[in-house]
Amino acid sequence: MHIAIIGSGLAGLTCARQLQAQGNTVVVYEKSGDVSGRMSTRYTELGGFDHGAQYFTATSDPFKKEVAGWRKAGWAAPWNGKLVSLDHGVAKAVGRSADGATQRLVAVPGMSAVGQQLAQQLEVRTEHLVRRVESHGRQWLLAVQSETVPIDATAGPFDAVIVAVPADQAIPLLGAAPKFAKQAARTRSAPCWALMLGFHDSLGLGYDGAWVHGSRLAWIARDASKPQRRPGEHWVGHASKEWSIEHLEDDPERAREKLLKAFHEATGSQVQPIYAAAHRWRHAQAVQPLPGDCLWDARLRIGACGDWFEAGLEGSGRIENAYLSGLALAAAVH
Ligand SMILES: Cc1cc2nc3c(=O)[nH]c(=O)nc-3n(C[C@H](O)[C@H](O)[C@H](O)COP(=O)(O)OP(=O)(O)OC[C@H]3O[C@@H](n4cnc5c(N)ncnc54)[C@H](O)[C@@H]3O)c2cc1C
């Protein structure tokens, strides 16, 4: 079959690789300039900042096996950073399993590296925003907007379409399968404002990451404490869900200033950064997932996968959910 995959996050890339290995011809469409979605690294003159997903854990057998392969290939490594809980400048040590994690891992040398490696053998069209999925007899056409063409181009026909984007963005693309659009509309995702700070010298805080309480920030982490990062004092902060929702439409400068103030208050350090930026993730994490592991209509040959499926896990909105969902959808297509 000739299959279009919309979205090059871990779910889309996993599904694409499986389907290609099964003998299908696969084309991945990605609206951004790079693959990997929310497993993301922003590269600056100071080095990279993991401003999306921070780390991952592997609890299911299929994901443990996949991660073992990533480690063997040198795409991922454990992160043994010292993590604390931070309350108004007071740091308290937390046990290894504060978030239920047995081992925390990261992609190396930045979070986007795994996606970049997975995309190597795939045909991926970056900077191609899919605006609509239209039926064409028993096949599908995509209306695609790209930088180089002023009007939407038509791609296809494809025998099958996989929608591998956050649920809110999947709804309009699933218009041709209204029952799926309805299911996607039942899930919820939360936004997150991310803060990136670069300092000239070490802040000497004595920890590498912290769950922050009583603050606009919920999490901060020192990027260079992760394996194979460029040395330097780089911190990433994530605002709380509540603050991110309330300030969703703030401009990035305003969000940056407010979150920088929160960083100073939370850490007790008043050192000014030499680099500061804020990034809004409008659909950061699925907070109300769908039961099951993916959607697939064998008659219409359209489906959806992503971190918004439970995929047999206790939580949702995580890298492991995205992987298991992409894997399950490829098996369903097969
Ligand atoms: C701030 C933040 C912190 C996080 N922390 C963690 C963590 O510590 N641990 C953890 O396990 N998970 C974490 N996550 C969640 C994790 O990143 C996601 O669960 C996972 O990466 C989702 O993968 P995905 O493939 O389902 O979706 P995505 O990675 O979002 O991939 C979807 C892709 O589709 C593209 N796309 C969307 N619409 C279109 C369109 N119309 N046309 C073409 N392309 C399109 C997007 O650009 C994107 O690249 C975090 C996420 C964020 C944002």
C-alpha cells in the first residue's frame, strides 16, 4: 500500500518504520522544519535546550526492548541527575522513584536525536502542513501547504492515511471519519510554557532538576547534567499547567519575564541570564486519554495514533504512550 503519515513525532515515526518494514511505501508529512515533534531540542549559539520532553521511562516490554536498541545504537543514555523538590528556595532530596520512574533516560546528544535517527530511512517531507484529508474514490488525497508553493498542493492518491498529531490537531484531519473526530474531541491536552535560560557561570545550585512547589514553574532542569550535552549552565523550566492555561495567549516576552522572576524566586539565585527565551507548547501533554491504543478503520483505511491513547499504561501524555500507540496502529494496518 501507498501510505501517508501526518506528523513526525515518535508515534508517526514508529508507525512509519513498521509499515515500511512490512513492505508498504510510506511518506511522512511534517509541518515543522525538523522531525521529532515534542521530543525537541532548540539549538542556540550557546548549545541545545531540551525545551519539550525532559526524559523518558520504559515500563512495558515492547518499549523496554526498543529503548535497549536505542541505547545500543548510542541514541539514548540514562540520566542520573540529582533531583530535588523545591519549595521557596528550600531544596529537599527526593527518592529515585518520586515520579514512579525506575530509570530516567534521555536521547543524546539532545532529545530530538532519537527522532532524527528514526527518520533516517524514511521519506519525510518537512515544512509540509497537511490542511485537509479528502476522499478520492477508495483512496485519499492530502491538501498540503508548503513554504515553496503559494497555494495548497494536492498529494496522493494514498491507499491509507495515518494521523499522528495531538488530538486537538487531529480533529479537523479526521473529518472524513466523523466517528474518529468525535473520539479525538473527547480527549483533552494541556498547554505548557517553557523557559530556556543560559548563564555565563555555574549557579552552583547543587541539584540538576527540581519539581517546584508554590511557583509559576512546576519543573526546572539543568540541561548540561544530561549525558553528552555541551558544557555550560543551561536551564529549562516548565510552567505549571494552571499558569500555562491562564497565560496561554501572553506574548513570549511577557511570559519569559514572568517565568524568569519565578526561576529567581524558586532557586534563590538572582544571577541574570545571558540568554533567555520562552516557548509555548499549545498541546503539551494529553491529560485525558482515550482508552485503547489507537484508532483504525480497516474499510476506510484511515487511523490515528499518538500520546493521547492509554496504550495499556497507567498514565498518558508520555513518550512511551506515543511509541506504543504508533506500534499498535502499524500492527492493526498489517
Ligand atoms: C513541555 C513538555 C514536557 C514533556 N515532558 C515529558 C517527559 O518528561 N516525559 C515524557 O515521557 N513525555 C513528556 N512530554 C510528552 C511527550 O513529548 C509526548 O508525549 C510525545 O513526544 C508525543 O509524541 P507524538 O508522536 O504523539 O506527538 P508529537 O511529538 O506532538 O508529534 C506530532 C507531530 O505532528 C506535527 N503536526 C501537527 N499537525 C500537523 C499537520 N496538520 N501537518 C503536518 N504535521 C503536523 C507536529 O509538528 C509534530 O511534529 C512532554 C511534552 C512537552 C510539550
